[in-house]
Amino acid sequence: MPSTILLRNGLIVDGSGKAGYRADVLLDGELIAQVGTIDPATAEETIDCSGLVVAPGFIDVHTHDDAIVLDAPGMLPKISQGVTTVVVGNCGISLAPLQTEAPIEPLGLLGTQRFRFERLAAYADAVNATRPALNVAALIGHTSLRAAAMPQLDRAADAAERAAMAGMLRQAMDDGALGLSSGVFYENAYAADERELAEIAAAAAGAGGVYATHIRTELDGILDAMQEAARTARHSGLPLVLSHHKCAGPANWGRTRETLALMDRLATRQPIGLDVYPYTAGSTVLREDLVDGVIDIIITGSEPHPEMAGKLLADIAALWGVDQREACRRLIPGGACYFQMNEEDVRRVLAHPRTMIGSDGLPHDVRPHPRLWGTFPRVLGHYCRDIGLLQLESAVFKMTGLPAAQFGLDKRGIITPGNYADITVFDAQTIRDRATFSEPDRVSEGVRHVFVNGGLGYEENSSTAHSRHGRFLRRGLRD
Ligand code: ZN
Ligand code: CU
């Protein structure tokens, strides 16, 4: 592997949101050495980037890749999209710090065999020993803390339990965590009250963490759920990140006008960010209360009926001669894609200036939601180029500079000398997602070269296996 690589004559979209410009970029070792007009003689290898965009590697801010980076470290679904860093530990679910043989719902979203890390430092060591293809940064999940600290989860934590969870979070922050995530939407966290959440989260305040949350409901009660999240963040002294923002259910379609207005109002008194994936279907565990008989639901996997993966719940119900709720009960435990959103809402959220891109991909599903393989090229191809919803520079900002600043990922997310050489070279004319609900694991088109910490980690249409250059990223200083 040459130590100096020249990316010549590309359009530099540097991740700051500023207009792109034509220039060369010199990578030296794991860093960006120079940006400008550079003599090719200075580099051991030159890659012609004429007609291509040279951008910072994408940061997938919302993932459940905690275990897959250890089990399938090639991370093709992500690196083939140009992703060079994944933020794990979202929705209250993280591998560390928890040791258990039998993970409770919804921790099983991470697979079942990996809850073996007593503290985040041990997980970080495992990531570094495995050396996945991309970088890994970690939130600590509130539901995981509950599973580690509480004998029963159908009530709010008492004072001693709150103190124990705060202590675990404090230690994780020392180990480099990005902050706390919660998933009070889910069983086993739903009984947590604001005091529990705010007291635990406060343990991350001194260390510069964030509070990311899958709010209590994204259905009718969404405004109250957002207010709860905002109060929790204010009381704990943390910036708030609203996860996978959406208004779910036909009765709430169009209401992102209200939710984004509320967010803008809240943002005048506290720091707020949000993330989104570019699809009208969500995906999570199978739950009877999400089956309304109206929206389409596709099964992504089922323990009792694995043969039903990929089928519509309505068809399964018809086949069995039962209603959809009964069919759902028979398929549990399992997962599904829920077509619960409206296209106009998805566009409104994507276009909001505070919005970052996060795939929320579920890598352990048999037939996963296509967002696992397609999110970033779909934003750049469909939403940016094809329908013109976003400027190229602002789409890239949402994937790079904005998340790096939001999560305190030092020296990432911007192309500038001295930063780490996480770089994605893509063709803005051809980039597109190819993953669909019927064929979810198809590699995207138009992502040409991906560098992680200065090493080439992915090339389009290349049959040679590339070496893996990722590492665990500790939280840096947030601006
Ligand atoms: Zn979630
Ligand atoms: Cu999630």
C-alpha cells in the first residue's frame, strides 16, 4: 500500500456545505496532507478523479451495526455506499456495558451472541482487534444499562439504580462514548420516567456527550413525545438528537409541518439535531400495536416462521385465514417493514437544515429493509440529482461535516489538511441505490473509491479484496 496517494482533478465537495471546487487532494499515511494544485511527482500513486466528486467519507449516524462490525467486518453494505464511520448504540440498544446470554427485547436487534462486554473499553478493544473496514463510534444504550442494572424492567428505576446506571455511563464516557441513546418507544424502556432518563444522561454532560432518542411515540402523540425528549435533554444539559424523525400512521401524514416547527422553536433555547433515512417505510421488531390493517407490512424475518420473510403480512393473514393482528401474533418474535410514512413528510425532513442522514439499517434481518444497503446513494441519486430536493453540497454536509460536529468526531467530516483521510470518490451523474424491498442486498452504483484512515477500502467493480482500515473512534472535542 503506497503511503502517498494523489486524488487528481476531482470536484472537492469538502463537507462544510460550501460550494464545490476543482482541486487535487494528497493523502499521506492516514492523513490528508494537502489540498490544491499538486505536482503528481510528489505522490507514489495517482488516481484520476476528473468528472468525479471527492467528498469526506460518509458518517452513518444511526446504525445497529454494533455486532456486525465484529462478525462481518468487511461491512460491504455500508462501505459500498461510501460510508467510512458508523455510529452504533442507537435506540437504547448497545452491546456494552452488558453481559447476558439472553438479551431482552429489543436488544435482540443486535443478534444474540454478543453481549459480552463489561465496559465500553472492552468493546473498543474488540473492534480494534477485528479491524473492520470502517470506523466505529458508540453511543451507550439506556435499555442496555437497564438490563445491566435492574432486576425487573416494567417500572421506573429507583435512586440506587439510577446512580448505578449513571456510574456506568460515566465510565463509558471515559472510554470514549459519544453519549446516551434511549428507546422509550420499546418495551423494557417504556416504564422509564423523565427523572430516570435525565439523571442518567446528566452523567454524560461534563464529557461533552449527546442525548439521542427514539421518542416514546411517532404516532398521534408525537408532539408530547418530542417535548419529553427536549425536557430530558435540557435537564441533563445535553444536546438532543431526534432519531429517524417521522410522523407515522396515515392519520399523522403531513404533520412534519408541526413537528419541524416545534423543533425550530425548541432550537432557540437548546441545541437540537435529527436524523432520517430516505424511505417511506420504517423497520423494526414485529409488534401487534403497529398493525393497523391499513398500511402495507413486509415481514423481514420471523423466528417461528422463517419461510415468511419477504412476504406481505396481508398475504400471510389471507393464507392462514386470520386477521393481520392474529397473523402478527403468530409470527412474533420477528421483524417487519412498515409503510407508515408519507413521501412529502420524508422530503420535508430530508430538506430541513438540521437533518443528518442515518440508515437505521438492521443487518441481522433475513430480508432487511433496503436502507441497509441503499441509504446514502439514494439521497445523492434520487433526492439530490433526480428530483432536485437538495443541493449536492448540502446533501454531502448532512452526511459528513454536520454529523462530525454533532457527535464530536474530531478531524473527520471535512476535507482539509491535517484531518484523517476518510474519503469517498463518487460519480454524481450515476450514483444510485439498487437495493429494493424484494432485492434488499444489491450494491449501489457510482461509488468509485473509498478510503478509510488513508487506506483504500473499497473500489467499484473490483474483485480484489481490500484490506480493512477502520478503528474505534473515541469522542473528541465538539465545537
Ligand atoms: Zn429506533
Ligand atoms: Cu434505530
